[in-house]
Amino acid sequence: MSESAGETRVSVESRRSVPRFAGALPLLGHMAKFARDPVAMMQQVRAACGPVGEFRMLNKRVVLLSGPSAQEAFCRAPDEQLSQKVAYRMMTPIFGEGVVFDAPPERLNEQLRILMPALRDQNMRTYAGIFTEEVERMVAGWADRGALDLLDFTAELTTYTSSHCLLGPEFRRNMNEEFARVYGDLEKGVNAIAYVNPYLPLPVFRRRDRARARLLEMIGAIIDQRRAAGVEAHDALQVLMESRYADGTPLTANEITGILTAAMFAGHHTSSGTEAWTIIELARHPEWAAKVVAEVDALYARDGALTYQTFRDVPVLESVLKEVLRLHPPLVILMRGVLEDFTVEGLTIPTGKLVAISPAVSHRIPELFRDPERFDPSRYGPGREEDAAPFAWIPFGGGRHRCSGSAFALMQLKAITMSLLRRFTFELVDQPDSYGPDYTKMVVQVRQPCRVRYRRRVDAGGAGAHGAATTGAGAAGAARVYVDLGLCQGHAVCVSEAPDVFRLNAQRTAVDLVRTEIPAEARARVAAAAKHCPTRAISVEDA
């Protein structure tokens, strides 16, 4: 069955099972259409097939799940049923065999557990200073006015911040052109051909493999230096060096390199693109830029500097970042391989297929987000809270496999944006509508050139008119608190907020409740714990 102009239909033969999206080409399937504009194509799949619909990318059949109910089923499914390893086989040469997506489910869970302390509250406080330090270093040589390619700038900056926090100060101090080349060759190894076969004898894959080997040497040298000198640091590298698997086995240098590389990939590309989009959207919408600047100035006037706590008291900027991530999610599709028949919305997806969700599609469903194409940060304010619907706002995925670095990414974005807006204003060089997404990369970023002008503020550091919101505001009465263990990843932010209510479990993988009945005097602290929980695993109800 073909697809006529302006009309998309569902193949009649497949109505008995999962509906199939029509118009697949021989060999290519829907790959050409997906490559041109994956968001538009997947929106057509949803329009034609409903919340469960199948399309074809080359020789792979992918079932798109859309809408909160179907997306929740995807996010909550166990690894034994929906496998990341099957979907992301092309990442194995980059992260390493037996690491992250190539690890068996139980080993992957252990590796995530081992990395988690580096993303917990104590280390995050250290990272706050690093973020601002790196911004100050980058802009120190700026004139009072100038122009730059925004994506080039944010990509370089987030490489510095991510490597400093994750790989350590020694690595950051010694970063040079070689690292840029090595990291670039690794990145180029993730392309459309890798989805088909990441081991083809192609020059791009040979360079990828040499880069992976060289990165292992570089990180291995730092590990050896630290151990020889007895040096300890508050970074992810140190956490991995000191960690053990459940059987007591230490991580190898190859495993440490792979886990850190995965964290770098997650923290660098997603943050660089999102930061670029944040500056662009604020330049497009000066009324929101003025509100954010007022909030930033008020915090500087109150605190004198940016701190970990400061980054948590920016409701206007938080709403802006949420809206940027809604409209421009860096990952437009998240996939899993079906290892056991998977039933969703009354339809059974058989073993062997791929299933996917799309943040970009979910974020444009009008029933979830009113006037979805409009940039409107007020949609997250009191009375609307359009991000509150479970498994609707999903830029970081959801469930136990929600990106564990989401809190790190958001704090990095806040720190960079606030540090820049404290000193500079930005305007677009080209027409506002000319800034669009680049779908040629696995992580979607702003299409280049992405030119902006900057100008140093003469009023920087003013008191501002809008004070920061008070953390924990809300009802003051007694309450009951609940933790959804299907979402909790053990970030332990709640433990810092209310240690009399929350504690890490014996395995240090999730949070236990010390008590569920909360007196009135603890309500504000528990409300703050719920507000700042990176995975939204905590809920509070009136007693």
C-alpha cells in the first residue's frame, strides 16, 4: 500500500497486530524520510497508527510507542524484557566490551550503581564551583563586544566542564589538541552506518578504534599516577578507582575508561546543544531573557556568588530550561530490543523487534502540552504544571533507566547560563527562524553556522526586581511521603534535605523511608526533597 500526497494510511494486512506505517521503500524502508526530519516522520507514525505503530529503518523494524501510558510501559519494563544492549550495539566499540550497553543487565546495573556516588549531593557541591570556574576562564579574554559561533563555544566549554568533573583536574590541566582529536574520532564513530554494522572495515571505524585505545592509555596513566602518589580527588574517576563489584572485583582500566566515556558522551553533547538552544530562545524571546536576568541579578545581590544552593533557587530559569528541553530534546529517539514478547496498549510486540519512544513526539502532543509549538515557559508554573503528568515530559527518558546524569546536566546548564547572563547580553546574527536542528548527528544539536553577537553588560550585578523562590514553600501541615522505587536511582538529594525521613538502603542503590508520617515541622524539608529529586520518585500528600 502506498502513501498518497497529504495522506498517511495504515497497512490493512497488519491491523490484527501492531499497525504498520505505510510508504516503506525497498531496502531503505522509512530511513530516507527519517533522516530528513525524524520528528515529523514519527509524528506521522503516531497520527496514522495511534500510540503503537511500526516503521522500518533499513532492515530493522521499530515500534514507536507514544503517549504517557505507552511510554510508561517502555520506561518501567525490566532489562530482561527490553534490552538496551540490542538497540545500542554500535556503542560497544566506543565504550568497550562488557561495559555499559554491552554489559549483561545485572552487570550494567552494578556499573550504574558504582558511578552513582559521583553524581550524588556531596560531589555535586564540588562540581558547582568547577562549572562557574570554567565559564570565567572561557570568557576572560572576551572584548566588550564581539561575535562567535554559539555551538562551537558551548561544545568547547562543556568538554572542559565535563572532563574536569568526571576525569579529574589532572586530565583537564593536560588537555590539548590530541584529546580534541581523539574525542572527535570517537564521536565520528557514531553514525548511521554504525546502526547497520559498527565493525565494517571503514576508515572512520579504524580511527574510532585507535582513538578508543589511545583514550584508555591516557586515563590509565592518570590512574597509575594517582595510585603511585596516593592522591585522592572528588571526581568520578576517583569513585570508579575505589569501587568494587559485588563479588569484590575492582574495575579494570578498560571498564573505568568505558564508563567515563559514556558519561562524557551523555554530559557533553546533550549539554552543549541545550545550552546553545537556551541562548537562542532567550534571544528570540527578550521578555523571558529579562525575567531570567532579573532573577540572576537578584541572586548575585543576595549571595555574592553562585553556589550549589543558588542553582536550586531559580524557578524562572528552571522553567526556561524545561521549555528548551521540551522543544529541543537532544535525543529524539530512545530504543530497546525486545527479548520477551511485550504487550502494550493491548497489542503484543514480538521478540526480536525494536521498540522506541520519542521525547520530541511526546513533547508535541497537544493533549499534554497546550499550543505545543509555542515557546512558553509559563506552562510549568503553578496552576498549569504541564510537566507533572507522569512520563509525558521525558527529555532524559524515564524509569530506572532515566539518565542518571540529569541532575548533573541541569546544574551545568544553570551554572553556564547564569554565569554568561551575569556579564553579557546576546543577540542573533541571522534571522530568528533560520536557527534549526541538525538531524545528521545522533545527538541532535543546533545547525551550524549558529552565529550570535555578545555585548558586555554595563549594569552587571544589579539587585534585580525578582527574588528567588523560597525552597520548600507550600502546605505547612502534617503529611505522608511515598517513594516510587521503580523510579528512584539513589541520587540521595532527599537524604541531604531530610536525613530524618530518608536514608540510602543497605546496597546504596535506592532510598528507604525512615518514616512515612511527617509532622508539620518537617513538611518544608520533605517538600524540598520531592522538588529536587532528579527522578521525581518522591510524592507528598496531606495526612
